[in-house]
Amino acid sequence: MCGINGILGLGDRQKAESLVGAMNKALAHRGPDDEGLYSDEDIALGHRRLSVIDLSAAGHQPLFSSDKRYCIVYNGELYNYRDLKFELQRITIGSAETAYPFSTSTDTEVILASFLRWGKECVKHFNGMFAFAIWDNQNKSLFIARDRLGIKPLYYYVRNSLVIFSSEIRAILGTDLVPRKTDPEALVDYLRYQTVHAPRTIIKGIGMLMPGHSATISGESIAVEEYWAMPSFAQPVNDKPYEAVCADVHELLLRSVERRLVSDVPFGAFLSGGIDSSIIVGLMSKVSAGKVKTFTVTFDEQEFNEARFAKIIASKFNTEHHEIKLQVADFLKELPEALNAMDHPSGDGANSYVVSKATRQAGITMALSGLGGDELFAGYDIFKRSLALENKSWISTLPYFARAGAGKVLKAWKPGVSSEKIAELLKLSTLGLRQAYPISRQVMMDKGIEAVLKHQPLFPNAVQGILARMPLQRPDMNLSAVSLAEAGTYMQNTLLRDTDQMSMAVALEVRVPFLDHTVVEYVLGLKDKYKYPTSPKKLLVDSAGDLLPAEIVNRPKMGFTLPWSHWLKNELKLFCEEKMEALGARELFDKEQILGLWKSFLADDPRVKWSNIWYLVALEYWLHEHQIDA
């Protein structure tokens, strides 16, 4: 796990080398174990290393191919690198292919050797999380690629023949070759969803390579290709007995966890005591040679405290269990660091920073997470709500004035975020997933955005655009359609980005077994009859067998949540007020409307939740820290 940087086509080798050296320093938190840099007349490549596999100096990057033609910088983990290495060393009789002369035990060299064998098709052979760049010194071309699900980030900036890329936006901004201006369309996207959906970022001109994509860059030519997409690889599973499907899921998850335990450093798991993390810990215990180390965040406020459930699992699997006691004073102390860890503004993520830092301080370099379980196995309420809306399609046949009027009555009778969203849904001409889902995930409705922004057009909805490109209509597979929507929007652009930026801020590698592409492809190919959550994540629970005690299956869903509403009105009140004032003073924003939201929140207006405030506070903090015009 590492951080990678590069500058191509600057035309000044000394300057490019100096800038990439500075970019490396900006990513020191991602890779404290080693640093490397290569430059020639065309390109400068930089690397920061967090040693996880092959801790020796042989893992130093940039790494060259045996013939010195190719040079790679790589961030991630390749879980099937041993199998690929065996294949790349094998010589088939009658084949023109030759065995690659490996000189290290790293997965980095396996990626390089795979590129020499299969070219850009190499990514189709990989099982892992990765972002890498390979420079061809003969053809003067750069090949970059990102893993299928978008677990590892890769940002880039292109101007004519100049290309800058990095694992983090802050490193690109640090070159001072990119104007520090917000992208107006991205800003509207952020206000809608507390994130910006790839390929855009909050900074105008800086993009993000999409998950499952690669690109070949030569001169001013950039050829981008999609090598994997969730819908096209999720093929419907032929009808099987339910028990056989459960057995398949169990085996796929077990193999996924087993692959992710390949490590030369101490590892553990995040354990909330919920279904997802409990199953991961149970599977780890089945295949791990030693005791599994588990980590749980606990609170004084009992309504947020999951310690009791985590202890049940820790006891069942005899883990080496660590409780991270969190109090208001502790959180306030960590908050500046958590905000500074944000490489891209986000309304979430501080939770991940706190548990990641405590886990790293316990001597753990790699941890497994249950992220992705809700998205694949219908764990969110939105799955049932989406199916219910499909069955209420008759509502859209009513006259528009009647539907709009009913929405107004509801908002007046029961003011709140839910009522506002229902009112917007009632205005739709159809209640299909493509139309209803984007509204369900919005943090601020479009009317509110129009109010807080000055003279700013409301650009097309990014989530609507993503869903429009997905083949969501399949007979008896509505739940998979919701999974595609969740994974392609919220999971990739909020959960995974926050997990990476917050964990890597403290040099902790997080692996996500539920997002092994073999698991994703299989589960998305299952019909609704297998996955309908008559009880919480029924298919996943049944597939776990005896791993889950009844107390875990039947417990109320809490999620990893902090008591934000209380904190924003008390301990964080002055901090938030200062940031809301500063945001309102920016040219693009209407100060009266911004401060109106803050006052409404303090007055317990049900239409303004803590999340409607905090993501604006986080935005202002990030813009100020990075000196961005907005």
C-alpha cells in the first residue's frame, strides 16, 4: 500500500523531478517506510511505500522491468499475485512466451511482468485493489489503471501534453501547476450528495480515473478504456436451490477473506458487532493461523454504544479484542487531524479516521472491513423502499396538481427531511429506480441549493446520469438494480474514498472482502427471491451458517455513528458557527441563507439535520485549508 505520483510532458526534467519530490513529501503519511523517485527527459515518477508484502529493500519503487524498458509505480495489493507469478514463470511447450526472470517477492513485480506478457489486458487477470502507472521508455507512453470497484484512487490533471497524476489531490495542488478553483458543476453535486461523483472532483480540471478503467497516454493522445463494469459482469445465476446458493456465497466469501490475509505485517479487523463485520471476523478465524485482533469503538452514550455486541463475537471467536473508548474530549482533540486528513471534502469520514488511528497505534498495519455488505446484500432501508415504490407506480397516473398538492400538505403537516423527499417523489412522472433513487440519497434538495447559491445554475444531476448509463431493468432482479445504484454512487464516491483517505492518513491499509469481484459478480447475478430481506440481509446471514449468534442477527441496526447532533449544538458550536460564517461570505454563496440553515438547526427545526450542517462546515474547512477560490 502506497502513494504514487508522476509528471509527464513538463519539458523541464529538473523542475519535474523537484515537483515530484515535493509530491512525495505531501504523501508521506501514506507511505512512511520508504521513498523513491525516477526521472528522465520525459517523465518523473514518485512513490511512497507502506510495506505490507516483502518488507525488504527489494520492494523499493519505482521498479524497473528486467530489460529496463518499463518502470512502474504502484499503490495497492494484488491478492492473486502468487498464482500469477507461477503462471508467468511457467513455459508452455510450443509457446513463444518466455518465463519472466523475477528478482523480488513483491506483487509489484508481478504486475510489471503481467504487463509485459499481456499488455493492457493484464488488468483482467488481477484480483485486488490497485492504482498504478507504467512508463514505456521506448515508446514514450504511460499506462495507468485502477481496480474494478474503485477501492484505490487515482487523480489526474491534463493540459495539452502535460499530465500530472497522484493518489491524492493535495499532491497535485502542491505543484502549483493547477489553478485552485472549484468546479461549479462539482460544487452543485457536493451540495446535493456531500460528495463529488467521479470522474469529476471539487477542483476544476482535476479528474479521477474511473473504477474498472485504464488509459494509455502518448503525447497529447489519451485513450481511455473500460475493462470491467458491474452490470456487464453480473450474469444471472441459473435457478439453484436456496441452500446451494448459500453454500456458494459462503465459499466465495471464505476464499475472499483467505486471499486478503496474505501479509507480512500484523493485521486485524474492525468489529462493530453488526452482521457484516461479525461475518468477516468469523471467516478470518476459520482461515487464520493465529488469534484475530479486533477493534471496536465504544461510547459513554449507550444509544451509540455497540460494545456489548462486539464482545459477543470477540468471545465466540476468541479474538484479541481492543475497545477504543471515545469521549467528547477525545473526539474534539482528534477533529482537527481528521479534517486535515480529508484529501477531498466529505460530509463523512471522521468516524473512519478515529478508529483507523487507534487501530494503527495498536501496532496493526492492515485491517479487514465489512464495507460493501449492505450494498450487496440489501442491508439498507432503501432496498425495501425501492421495491415498495415500484408497486405504487399507480400514484404517478394521478393528476400532477393532486400529487404536488398532497406533497405540500404533507410538508406542512409533518415538516422534516423525509416529508420534503416524499413531496419531490410525488412530483415525478414515474416512480422507477432511475427517477426515485437520486432523490432518496440527496442531502439538500434542489430548491435549497438554489437558495444557498448566488446566480448558480443547477447542473444536471450526477446520480441521474450514472443511473441512466446502467442497464437496471432485469426481470426479477430489482434488488440487484438497487445494489448497482448504491455501489456506483454512494459506495464508490463516499464510503470507499473516505475509507482510503482516512485510513491512509495514518498509514493503515484497509481491505474489503465483500468487494472481491468474484463475490460481486455472483451476488449481483442473483434474483430477488434469493435476496429479499424478510429479515436483515437474510441471504448473507443464512450463508454464514453458524458464524452468527442470534443476538447479532436480531439486534437493531446502528451503524458506526457518532453523536453529531449533540456535539454540533454544544462542544463544536463555536467552530461550526465560524465555518458557516466563512462559507456564507464566499462569493458563490448567499450568507443569509447559509446562516439561516445554521439558526434553524440550533432551533431544532426538523427540516435541518446535523448532516445538513456538517458537510457545509467540512467544505469550508477544506476550501480554506487548500486556499481554493469559490
